[in-house]
Amino acid sequence: MSTVVLPDLEELVDLSLEELEQLAAPWPARWLLPPKPGDPERVVYLFAGPGGLEVGTRDVLGRELDIIGVEFNKDAAATAMKAGFRRIVADVRTLDPNHPALRWTRGLIVTAPCQCWTPAGKRAGQDPRNQQILLDMFACAWEATVGVWEEGRECADDCPDGCEDCWDGWSGPIYGIDEVRAMAKDLTDDRIGLLAEVVIWGLALSVASYDFGWIAMEQSSALPQVIIDGIREELKCADWLSVNFQVLDAVDYGLASRRRRTFMLAARHSYSVASTRPESAIPATTAAQALGWPPGVRVNTRGVRKTAGGNCWSADRPATAITSKIRGWYWEHDKERRFSLDEAALLAGFRPGYPWTGSRSSCTQQIGDVVAPPMGAVVLGALLGMAWEARLREYLAEIYNTRPTVRTEHALAA
């Protein structure tokens, strides 16, 4: 990760587009210059995936944001770009949050992988030793961005007593961000360390601009309280006025499947954000209603294997949480009747026809991991002070009154 040094703004306007693109890379050349009045807010989206949260912003809220997403998975990035969203295909850990093209960033979204907190990732994030390393990374992120407090710092070696240029304040970085990221080598699952990026980027962008004003984060509902407290503490110390964590289940917002996640809504210059609770209950949507199935269908998720929770769920209720394993789910009374991609995605809140890219297993993995568009609308609507509820109800009525055209002839292979 190298540091980019830019010419003065006056000199930038005289450069060619090619020169601007080289200086800005991997960010857009236009981000080197300040936004014009009326331009949409610039937002950095880390671990951006196939675009679910952006669908919530664009298609549900109708809000235009200048979002640049960073995503390592090429299939997920290709899906997002086919849907009209912008992606940088890169490992977040190779990018510098101090890049001068980010000086006018207004918002940050972070949806880091969550498997390490759940049984799917062997719950490595629940190990106290791993948690302590992550908390140390949070603390060191402060020293790599804000620095340490210095009192009575003199302006020069021969500074006279009472010099007005002497000051108390933060020193600025005392070591590099790469050093913070390198601490993840001691974790038993390096995905745990990805969560440190919300603190690294949140603090770096806070130092860069007073106008940087909000952060949204989505994570597993199993995120430990000690980690939540650690993130909150670092942002509060940086004078963020509101750092609120909420566990929300998408089924309570009309989605036809359960999707329980932890969300952070952080506002730098406000003591509160708008409510994420609907004014009145949003009716539940069953899987059968959403997909146009007949009553009485039961879906098998585990074949003949039995678990404490059983191996079937009733489509006359909202679907169980969608995972990549939906590629092997079938009607209990008809093993040939599998889910199409459109059906799987509709349960996660997407219109039919979303351009999923890659193998069938890759596509279902994207659907299992994605932020549900309705929840993107709720969270960003609250952060941006928008009236999201009426728009959400309209969107749900639209997608769940539009039946998928892809049926068993294009069903997913087991």
C-alpha cells in the first residue's frame, strides 16, 4: 500500500483525464476534485458484494448516492456491475483509506464476512484470544490514524516560553495502517481481522474531513458484545455523537425469509438517527405468497439428515434463513422441484431477473451472503433521514405481486 501525493487543486484542473485517472486509481478521477453543489454524496462501500444494499437505496428509496464498492469476489463484483453499480475488484486490506481521492467522502458502509462468528465458520470469532487480538487492532487503528495525545508540544527546538505556536493535541499517525492489518496473522481465522476495517476506515476518513458524517455496518447477529463495545468506544473517542447497534430481522419488515443481522448506524454530528422501526406492523409474507406456490408445500433442506431443528420448513410461513445451501433444497413431495435463482433471490428481496453471475453455487452463495434490499433501505433511510416506510411497503407489494418466470426447467442443481 503506497501513499499517493497529489498536486494542488489548482494544478489538478490542468491535468488530462488520463493523468487524473492514474493519480486517482483505483478510485474514480472525478473524486480528486470537490463535488459540485447538488452532486450525490460520495460513499465508500467495503465488502460490497453483489449489490443488495444498493438496490435498497436505488430501487426502494429512490435515492442517488455516488457509491464505489470494493469487492474481492469477481463473480459478486460482476453481478453488481451488471446491475448498474460500481466496483473495485480488490482486497480491502490493500487499499489506503488516506488516499487523497477520498477527501470528500460523506459515508462509509462495511459489510465484512460474518461466517467467523457463526457455526458456519467454526465460531472462531467467539474465542476470547481472537477477540483480544481484534480489540488490540481497534486500539492500534487509532494510533495509526489519529495518533497519541501530546501536551505542550513545542514548535521548534529554540521555542521561547509562551510561544503561541505551541500546542496540545493529537500527534497524527505514529505508525502505518499496514502494521495494524499485520496483527491479523495471529488470529486463527483471518476473516476476524476484516472487522477492524470499520475502525481503520472510520477513523482515517474522520481525520481527513469534517464532512465525513455517517457509517453503516452489517454483521452477524452473533457478533459478541465485547466487540460491539470496542467499535463503539473507538468511534466515541473520535467524537462520533451516535453509535447505535441494533439486531433486526428482515421478516419483521415484510421479507419472505428470516434474516437476522446486527446493524450499526453511526452518526458523527447528530446524537440520534431516524427510527428503524415501522410506525405500524408490516404484514408478514409467506414463502408461498411470495413465490406463487400452492398451499401445503414443505421444503426439504437437509435430505434424510435430521437435526434438532428438523430438515423441512413450511412454505405457508416465511422461509428459514436463506443460505448458499438453497441450491439443494426441494419440495418434500417432489424431489425434482428445486429453487430457481429468481425464486431464491425473491425470498431475499430482489426483483426477478437480477443478473446473478457465475456458477450456480457461486450465485447461491451471493444470495446467501447479500444484504437484503429492504434492510438496506431501512438502515440507509434512517441514516439519511429519509421516510423509508412507505417506499418499502410499495416495493414489497411490487416484488411479491410479480411472480418469477423461471420455474423447474431452470431449477438449481443439487
